[in-house]
Amino acid sequence: MEPVIKNNKWKLGWIAGILLAGLFALKLFTIITGSIPKQPNLLLITLDTLRPDHLSVYGYQKETSPSLSKLGKDSFVFEKAFTVATNSGPSHATLLTGLYPAQHGLVDNGQRIQVPTLAETLSQTGYDTAGFVGYYALGEESGLDAGFKDFEYHPIASHDHDEKKDDLKGFNATTGWLKSWTKTPVDSRSPFFVWMHVQNIHESYDPPSPYNSMFGQISGLQELEGFEGEFDVRCANDLAKAWRAGILPSRFKQEVMALYDGEIRLVDDQLGRIFAMLKSMGAYDNTVIVVVSDHGEILFELYENGFYKKGPGHTARYTDASMQVPMIIKPAKTHELNKKQRIKQMVSTIDLVPTLVQLLGLPIPLDLPGVSLVNSMRQPDSAAIREKIYFQESPHGVEYIGLRTEQWKFVIKVKDGNESSLLIDLINDPNENFNSKSITRTREFEASLKAWKKNMGSVNKRRELSDEMKQALKDGGYLRE
């Protein structure tokens, strides 16, 4: 059953609804029991540009994620999770608000959120809050820092291939904050909400030793026929130019994937360190841990439909390689969700906030468009959670809106006032190469999207990118010369 989105009520009211109802419940519990309930901690880990099919916890044959595999034994692993957007800003804003991009106002990297966030709600209900991000478009200019008492930006040297010493600063800052949290006496300690965004996996793929050779040997700088200057397989810009020009030798594809896997293993080892520290602190059992990605990545998939710009990266938007994300949720021990399962039904990142709100013991606002996944966690073999997954954003001024079912995917693109569409039969065309000619399905999905968009409303206000944001987007590979 699809959630109903009530026009515009969420713009001002949803955070107030959570806050007032939550405070009332807290006061009532205190009056009845004479004590304050112990709310779970929340650790939200967003791993930028991570595909689930490159994680051993999702069945990948290479040992890229032993720490996540271990966490998965205590967690619910969602096998068909999809993002609502394939740019980091819009996607993360959804993860922190439970609203679609047109609703929260951040439809492209470089814009600013227009609504309250989960962090603001939790900070007002007594949580200690801290955020650590590795990408400029998620920093203070985006407004995603709202509600975090402590908020830090720790960039990695994604394009400086000779300086890798600062790549772990975000992890170290997170562990440092958690250690300081433990210094507060237990009786007066507030629960925490920590958001750690990890940028390391994002292109350019260039992990430090030993991860740069853990999954294969990598070539050094070299001459490449038809390529101007020396070619560096570690450089995303070099890779994109050579691939799009059709001059990239096939041997480099395996090297690129080995570097990508190396970045994942570096991150996984650092996550293992954090999970172990939570256990040593005695906080692991009472902490809800979420691991999710903002979007996937194109790793040499070729799409013949002509609808998307050629990869690499995530420019082939709304293919499953770009849209499907890992989602792992470890509940707190007090939730008594002890029979951990792999959830096979389709879910969306829009569903994460209502799920977390429920797990933290707060009432779910009726006007959030997502659905809580807690009932599915209790009964993993229940009916389909969603019949349709919706997605929408406007990267670089091009508007995309679409939906996905178990069999079909439909995307509308509006660029410079010209509209085009793509219809994919995922059952008969799993590689997403051909634009289906089914007029019946096209009309059906056009009507669905029109109704959905009308109900969704919009608070989006476009604005020009600052010079600092433009440079950060270029450095991150989102804007190319």
C-alpha cells in the first residue's frame, strides 16, 4: 500500500508533532514509573558511492567487508533498497528528513535544505548530537548541519594522489567524539545521535597502502594511445576521458574495480574499529546502527538506450547500478528483534526516517511519505512493503522523475524544456539496454507520476552555486571541465 502524502502539512508541522508527542510520552512515563526511560543511541553511517554487490555481506566473492558481514549477523539486511536521488546532497537530505528532494528543497548539490531535520528533533528531545562529513556539499552551506551540536567537515584527498595522510580524519574525529561521550557519568549521560558520512569510496579510487594492492596490482603512470598526457588509472577525470573516447584498454577495468574494492575494505576496517569500540564502551547493545549509501556507482556497465551520459561514476542515473544501495539496520537489544533476517521486499531510503523514529520510541508523523520498516523487521515474510519506488532530483538543472516496480522502471527527463522518457522491462531486459515501446505501460506510469508529483508539493528554491561550491563539485568529480 502506497503512503499518502498530504499537501504541504509536513512543511512546518512534522518536527513539532514528533517533539510534542515525544515529550508528552516521556513525561507520562516518568510520572508513572518515577524514572526516565533509556532511549537507544543512534549511529547513522552513510557510505558515499557504495554498491551492495561489492560487499561480501551481500554475497560478493572478494572479502571487502568482513566487519559489515559481522554486523549483519546482528542486523536486518535489506536486499532491495533504492535511493530517491543519485546526487549526494539530495540523497542525504532525504536520509536526514524523510522527505523527497522537491519537499525538502535540496534537489541538487550546492543547494540548501528548506525544512527541519531528524537531528533537530532529536537534539530537542535530549540527544547529544554530532555530525562528521567528508564532502563539501554536505557541509554547513547545505543546512544539513542543523541540529548537530558538534559538526565537522573532514575532506579526503580524492584527487591529490600523492597526499593520503588525511584520509582517516573523519573516522578519527568520530571515535574521538564517542570516547568523550563515555566520560560523562552514566546516570547523567544523554543518548547520542552521531551521523558519520564517509567519502573515501567515492571516485577517484586511490586508497593508501596496503589497500591499493589488496585486490590486484595497479599500473603506474603511462602513455595511452590517443590520450593527451600521462594516463593515471587512479584519476577519475583521466578514466572518464579515456572511457568516453573509447580508448581505455580492457585491462584497466579490473584495476579500477580492484581500487574500488580497496577503498571499501579500508572503510570496512575502520568501521570494525568503531563497532569494537562501542562494544568495549558497553554501548553497542543499546545503539541502533544504520549503514546505508546515498547512491551506487557505474563500474563499466554499458547502456545502449542512449538516455544517459556514459559513465563512469553515477552519471547513468536511475539504472539499478546507480540506484540500488546497501541498507543494514541493527536494532537495539531492547527492541527484542532477535531473529535477524534478510529483507527481500523493495524499500526506499525515504523509509529510513520513519523507521528510526519508531525505533527511538517516538511517534511517526502521519505526513511523512515513507513507511516504517519495523513491522517488516518483525515479520520479514510479510506482504510487499512497496509496489512502487519513486525518485526525483534536478542535477545541473536537468529534472528527473521516475518510478520503479519489481518489473518496470520509468524515467522522465526534462532538459532545456524538452521532455524525453525511458521505459525499461527489468524482467526481460535486466541490463537496461532497450527503451520499451509499451504505450499502455507508459501512459499508466505517466499518470502515476503526475498524481504523485501533484500530491508531493514543493518548497524548492533554486539559487546560484557559490564559487567555493563549484570548485568543490569539480574536485569531487560532479562537474567536469
